[in-house]
Amino acid sequence: MDEYHIARHPDGAAAAGAALPSWDLGDLYASPQDPRIEADLAAVREGAERFAAAYQGKLAELSGAELAAAIQDYERLQEIAGKIMSYAVLLFSAESSNPAHGQFYQTMSERVTALGTLTLFFTLELNRVPEAALAEKLKDPALAHYAPWLRDLRVFLPHQREDVIERLFMEREVTGHSAWTRLFDETIAGLRLEVRGEDLTLSAALNKLSDADRAVREAAAKAIAQAMEANEKLFALILNTIAKDKAIDDDWHAYRHPWSFRNLANMVEDEVVDALVTAVKSSYARLAHRYYALKAKWLGLPRLEHWDRNAPLSAGDDEPVTWEEAREIVLSAYRNFSPELAETLRPFFERHWIDAAPRPGKAGGAFSHSTVPSAHPYVLMNFHGKTRDVMTLAHELGHGAHQSLASRQGYLLAGTPLTLAETASVFGEMLTFRSLLDAERDPARRRVMLAQKVEDMLNTVVRQIAFHEFEVMFHTERREGELLPARIAELWLDVQSRSLGPAFHFTPDYRVFWAYVSHFYHSPFYVYAYAFGDCLVNALYAVYQESPDKAAFAVKYREMLAAGGIRRHKELLAPFGLDASDPEFWQKGLNVISAFIDELEMS
């Protein structure tokens, strides 16, 4: 979950249409008291103890076939544990203000982590197998199946420490980073804000920032600021502690920069990320600055306030959309691209894999959780009956399709780096947007739709790179000592003013809006993945539009998703003639946004 989603798809008021769906987690477990949970925990413990007795200290001696069998045993244990934690996470996300759910989540985290220490030796010892010896073992077809997993595992070899140290870091996680993010989540979920007489959750108040009435937007912004100010010492403590915890981990594992681990985990080279960040920062003026100057002119304002950023261009811009309409819009867009892909998504609606109903205590924003290959993904969102909620549904179902198709690779090979994980979601948004735009015949309405798309792209690209800048500045400075809330605010306002540009006037209360950005707490340095995915999809969609054989493109696209984690971005993009390591690649993606703004300037 991330601020981009929370800002665009917040939780709160009732949506248009019939009752909204809530998910059924019964495909995982019936309840926290389900006896299968204890049975699975016992199975993992017994299996892990047998596994350690059979393999610890012996991996170098195994043949390729024997090592493949060991990996299969390890994968089976990991999947059972993953199923338990998936259930705990989903239960907590659906109702994080419920103390019993919080307790269950923490208890499962502690017990699963303790079990994980029993098999921790396996990946550490695998990495110590000499390269030449491993290459010989990989000649066995059974082990060759796991070659991509072994490849990605060995990326971390230079940063691997003694087994006892790695075990300490694993055990410390449940009282370290995970505990602090739980505190953040529960604090956010428990907030209540008064906006013009309405008692709202934070997410519901964030939703008001896109209200057609400027007075409502201002009131919501002030209420959000007041809530953040009341808690800024706590949020600053949490963020400082998480950053220090990360710095300790980074120092022990010899990562050069605070963002180095994330780049390695994303299987993306530092220079590729640097090229992306440099390209976006150099485009702030031609993208965000230029667009928001247009928006100020359209709204008849000399300058925009921060609560005008997501303002609709007119009161009638966003007609209510029912859930049923949203479902058909999204499925139709996917179906027109690939009937097979649409069929992959149908069970999400028919089998209650989506939780769309806003309610107090529910996590804000949206996500698709892959769970485990023996089950299926689950989507959480908060549907308000707005066009942007339709885009959220398309986005998360893109993740869901990706996760469903990749699950056939198995637990260890299904996962994709964050940079590629955003490709299917953003592509799904683009498919849905294009289908709506192509169907619209009213020139004024088309302009509004195009402007909304530009805003979404700016939120995905410019805003996320600005968030990345903020994280770089904060984590770098944090290494010298704790930052006071006032200093955090200075860093926040600096990147916001540079990225959004002179069309904005930032009132003093905006200084605390960093505090609710959940990715800063949950997943430091995640956010650039959104910009990576958006620019990549812009280039990918351009190839699709130019393709003389759309059906063949769709087949290659589904094959890309089904590959899961077995290929890296260069291999995945090669069939489409794209190369993310080429500096010009990012400019192509940014030029798509710029061209949309060109069109708006001429309209």
C-alpha cells in the first residue's frame, strides 16, 4: 500500500450502486481459530526440524538431483508459512482497528519467524556453494528449473554474514521494523477527523481532496493537517526509528547506500534507477510545472493551493459509477485486449476475491496480495463510485492477473521484482483509460478525461520520484542523527515545491503531509517502482499501438506475466524491442505524458 493509492483511492463514504463486495478468506482459513492453522504451524515445525537434520552442513556434497529435491522440500515449507502469514495480513488489513486481529497478526508473525530460523541456514549455505560446483550441479534438469531463484539469491552473497548474525536479524524483525509499522497502521486506522460536521476516517478525508467544492477540499486539508500535527511527534519517532533500524541492517550487510538493498531486491542496476530519476527530475518543468499552470488557469486561480492538486476541472467532471458499471468497464477493456486475460479476472468477482466496501478500521488505499500459488490473489480497495476508483480496480486487477498467471511457476519463482510488478497494473489502467477515451465523443469531456489521465501519470511518475528524493534526503541525513519533525517538514516542502512547481502556494499546514505516506514506513525506497512501471508501460503501450498483429502482442504480453520471476527486465522486454538500460528509454515514456499536455494546451 502506498500514498499514491491512498490519495487516489481513499476509504470512506458509501459508493454509488448496490452493496459492495467484501472478500471471503475461506480459501485460506475459516477464522483465526481454525484448527488448520495450528496443524499447519505444527507441520512446518516438524518439517523444518527434519529438513535441518537432513541437509544442514551437507549441501555442498549433494548431487544436482538431491539439491533439487531439497529445494522442493524448502519451497513446500515456505508456502505453508506464507499461507498463514497471508491470512494474518489480509485479516488485519480488512479491520486493523480490531485488537484481536492485531494480536493474531503479531502472534503469527512471531511464530512464523521463529520457525523460519530453523531453515534459515539453507539459503545461506546455498550461497556458500562455490560457483563452479553449483554450475556442475545445475546440469541436472531438476535443479536447472530453480536456476533463476539461485541466480537471484546469489546477488546478495557479498552482503551475507555469518549464520548466527543473519538469524539475529530475522528474529529481531518482529520487534523491530514490523512492530513499528504495525503501530503506524493502527494509529492511522484509529484516526477520526471532523470535516464540516462529518466524522471521517483519514482515508475518507483524503477522498474529500478531490471534491468539486473548493471549500470542502480546504476543510478536508485542514482537518488532515490537524490530525497529522497532533501525531507528528509519534510519526517522526516511528520514521526515525525505522530509518535507524534500516541503517544498522545496511551497515552490517555492507550496503553502500540506503537504497542499495531495494535496487538489488528489484533486480535492477543502480545506473538504471539513476537514469530514471535523472530523467524525471529534469522533466519536472515540462511536465508537472506546465500542467499545473494550465490547471490553475482552467480553475480561474492565480495559484493553486495544495488542496487543489486533485480538484476536478468542473463540478460535473465525475459522474457516479456503480460497482456493476465499474466491473463491466474494466472487464470489457481487458477482454478487448485479450479474452484469455479477462477470463483470468472473472473469478475475482464471482468468487469474492475482492474487498471493495469502505468501512472504519479498514486499511486505506488498495493492493493485490498474491498469497500463495496453492490459493489465489486477493484485492483490497475502497470504492466510492468515482472514475478514479474504476482506474484503481483496473490497476489492482492487473496485479491480480499477473499474480494468477505467474503462480504456475511455484512459490519460489512466482514473485517478480517491484519494478516489473507494477507493469501489469499500470498497463491495465492504460487499457481501461483508452477504452473510455475512445468511447467518448464529447470534446469537452474528452479533454477532462485526458487531464485526469495526465494527473494520474504525474502522481505516478513525478510525485513518486519526488517521494524517492525525500527518502534519499531523509535517510542520508538520518545517518548523522535523529531528525526533528521541523526538519522532516523542510525536506518534504523542498521536494514538493521543486517537483510541483511555481503554480502552487504551499500553506504552512502542508508541512506535515509526509506523515501519512505509508510506503515511507512499510517499504523504504519502494516508490520509484511506480515511475519505473509507468514509463515502461508508456513505451510498451506504444509498441502495442504500432503492432500490426494485436493478438500476437497479447500472447507475448501474457507470456511475460506468466514468466513470474524467472526472467529479468532485459529478457522480458527484449521480445518487444525495448531496453530499460538505454537512457533514451525513459525519455520515450516521459514524452507520452508531455504529448498529452501538448494536446491539452491546444484544446
